[in-house]
Amino acid sequence: MVRRARRINRELADVYPYAHPELDFRNPFELLVATVLSAQTTDLRVNQTTPALFAAYPTPEDMAAAVPEELEELIRPTGFFRMKAKSLLGLSAALRDRFGGEVPGRLEDLVTLPGVGRKTANVVLGNAFGVPGLTVDTHFQRLVRRWKWTEQKEPEKIEAEIAAIFPKSEWTMLSHRIIFHGRRICHARKPACGACPIAPLCPAYGEGETDPEKAKKLLKYEKGGQPGQRLSPPPDYPGSPARPLEAAAQRQAAGGTADTADSGAAAS
């Protein structure tokens, strides 16, 4: 199993050499806030929401002083906006009061912040600080069980078992590759088995559509010729960027196709 798991990781690295976090951010604070907002919504919707949010509250000090109702209105498109606003106000105040207005670079500090669990902490550590971590989101959990890497169902136990298979230096990129694959090909309800480049290595092959032409129609984002989730993707991303919220709404109102959404993909 370990040998096959590591080979799958190598194959995914060839398929997704451009794998990256799909939240737009310019600094650790923005990534922390965006990850908290990503609970029970899509990275796309978060990315369409955060430009106005960070224009209004660019620092922890600014956000900690926000009027709750005004903050709620800005983040309303992400859903659960009252609960999320409470978390953002709490974590911003904690950063201001306990960490000098800076996002800490240690797991044990990050998880003390309101609304921040291990998954969110690992996202921030791996992508803002270069500290290896596994992002055990819904895609990660589904795929590692589908591939028989673990039978665990609790995120912390899954994290521990997968961490034992791979070198620590691989953890962050492994997470990106698995999440990319889960969002584009290995879907929850109908995986595109017939278009999957790692099908020969997959013990679950056949759970989804095996006809190559039908499977190809199930592909998402750049693999399906659709816009990605980031408004500002990395330079090596081969797909097109997502549209801002206003442009996406106008396109849908005009009868066009809305940007692909990956509902609940980044749930905390």
C-alpha cells in the first residue's frame, strides 16, 4: 500500500505540476481569513468576496474594530455569515492583543484563535510560512479512503496515518494534488474514472463513469475547459481565472453559464 500510495503521489505531481492553494491571498492574515470563510462554501465564492473585505479591513487591527453588521454584510455571500463574522472579529482581536497584529507561525498558537482548527492552521502554515502540513478537507478524506490509504474517519487520525506514509517535505504539495484531483476528476458522487490518469493504480476504479467520452464531460475547472477558482491564479496555472462576483452574476443573468462551483469543497 505504501509503495502504491507514493506512486500515486508521483503520478499526481505529473498531472498537476501547477497545484496550489485555491484561495487568493497576499499575506498570512488574508489566507487565514479566507480559509475561515471557506467553511461550507466554495473557494470561488470566497475569492469573489474577499477583495471588498480586505479593501475595508486590510489588517487585524482594522477587522477587530469593524462594526459587526457591516462585516456580516461584506461576507454574506459565503454563507453562515453571522457565525463567520464572530470568528473573524475574535481572531482579529486575538492577533491584535496577543500576537502584536501578526499571524503566528506555530500550530499550537494558531489553533487558539477563534474559528481556527487543525485544517485551517495547516493551510496557513503550509502556504504562508512554508511549514509542511496536511490539509485534511472533505476531498482529502474521500480520496485517501477511496485509495485504501486509511480506514479512519476522524480528520486527526487520518492526518496521522497519511503523515506516516510520506516524507514531511511532501505534505503540503501532496494535499494540493489530492484536493485538485478530487475537485477536477475524482468527484464524490460521480468520479470520472474513464478520464482518470491514475486509474490503473486505483483500487476504486469503476465506482464512477468508465466510458472515456462520458467521463470527459464530468471534468471540472482547467481539465474541463472551465474557469478556475482563483481570480488571481499563479502564473503557471494553465486555465483561465475566475470572474469577479459582479461579472459572474451579470453573465448568469444574461443567460450564460455560471462559473463552476465546488460546493462545500473547503469546509473547515
